[in-house]
Amino acid sequence: MADDDDHHHVSLPNNYLGCSPKPGQLPNDHHVVSTIEEGKVSTPSQASTVSNIPPLTITPTNAHKIIAELVGSYVIVFIGCGSWIMDEEHKLSIVGVAVAWGLVVMVMIYSLGHVSGGHFNPAVTIAFAACHKFPWRQVPGYLASQLAGSALAVLTLLIIFQDDEDKIKLTVTIYQPPTTPSEAFAWEFMLSFILMLTICGVATDNRAINELSGVTVGAAVLFSVLIAGNITRASMNPARSIGAALVSRKYNSIWLYMVAPVLGMTAATFMYDLLWLPLPQPQ
């Protein structure tokens, strides 16, 4: 894996970003790390069609990545948690809430994914690091920025709604009766597993159509909230749950929303590694 602190390096040919490589153009290491994991910004791809000289790639600094993760987490939690409050006031319905979550995730992936990789979720970061797809040295910075962005987003909602704690309680992730703790854990584990499997399939596999990764990941979030939003709030994101808990000072079952997503996403990443077929090697 390339050192993320380098500011300039030569990129791989476009075949390795978003489509199946052609025979004879493959690196020795068949598992190429993609933009969702590292956050590499490429110059326009047209350069590669003009000549055989590979285009330059500019890699954002760690500071850029941390800021992007903070801003992305902030926007996602602000819109997503805000939709729960608006549902209480204006009856958006679970469909409206699910659409809000799915669209804001999609928008942030396309807006900031090329800077930081578009994690916006501690469970995603930890899962990538556990599978050696993301450097552990960057994990603390990513986790801190994601947690800070989430907490600031809920705090902003608290200010907007004039310290109405009853409305802020609507942002807290807590499973609804008659759901039991074990059932809630299973829901969060499976939703996180499905989301991460989607991320691995469309955003990290160098043979996938990366241009559609934001749409697909957003759709996965949408149907997860649609199905389980009224059961567990469909968190799938420890930062989202911790941020709301810190501001509202409601810590009921917070451990569940910290542990289940991490385990589910880590399991999905290992599962995709097992399903991943090696690319054909040149003869």
C-alpha cells in the first residue's frame, strides 16, 4: 500500500478504477486498494486517452482527510437525525426518513469520497483496517473526526430547536418494544453486514463500476432505514449513535450500537475477501 503521506505519485491506469482490467495490464498484487479505502484524487481521466503516459494522482494529506470525514459525518447526521425530528412534526413517514438518510449518504460520498474515501462511519474504518485495507495509523484521526462531526450535528439540532430536549431524544438510537436486546443486536449486525457487503462490492473492488458506488451505498442505507427504522432506528454507525447519546445524555443500550455495527461490518469485509475471485494473471 502506498504511503498516504506522499503528496504526488503516479496512478494506475484507468482500468484499475471502476471497470474490469484487461489481460496483460494487471499488477502482481491482484488486490488493488481503491479510492473508497484510501481517498485518492485523480486528474481528469481524459489524459490517459491522449497518450500512454499515466496521469498524475494527487493524494490528500491526513489533515484533508480528517476534515472531510468530520464535515461528511456532520452533514449526514444533521440531515438524517433532523429527518426523525421532522417526521414527528410534519409526518414525513418512515419512507421520507429513509429517503433522507439514503440521499444524504449518497451526496456525501460523491462530494467528499474522493478526499477521504467516504467512510463517515467508525465501523467502516475499523472493518477496513482489520482487513488490512486501511492503515491503522490513520484510524484514531478518522474515528475522532467522525465522532466530533456527529456530536456537533446533534448539538446544532439542539440549538435550532431551542434546547427542546424532547425533540433531541428523537435522534437517539434505541430499540422499540417489544424488541428484545438480542433481537436489536441481530438487526444492527445484519443491517451493518449488508451495508458493508455493498460497500465492498461496489466501492472497493477495482473491477466494479465505481461511478455508481454512491447510488448503491445510498440505496442500501435507504432500504435498511425503511425496514428497521421503526425497530432499532437502523443506526449501523457508532458515531451517529454516540453523538446523539452525548448531546441528549441518554445512554440506554449504547453498547449495542457500538459493538453490533463493528462486528457486522468486519464480518462482511472478511466474507467479501472469501468471495473475491483473483483476477486472471498475464501469461
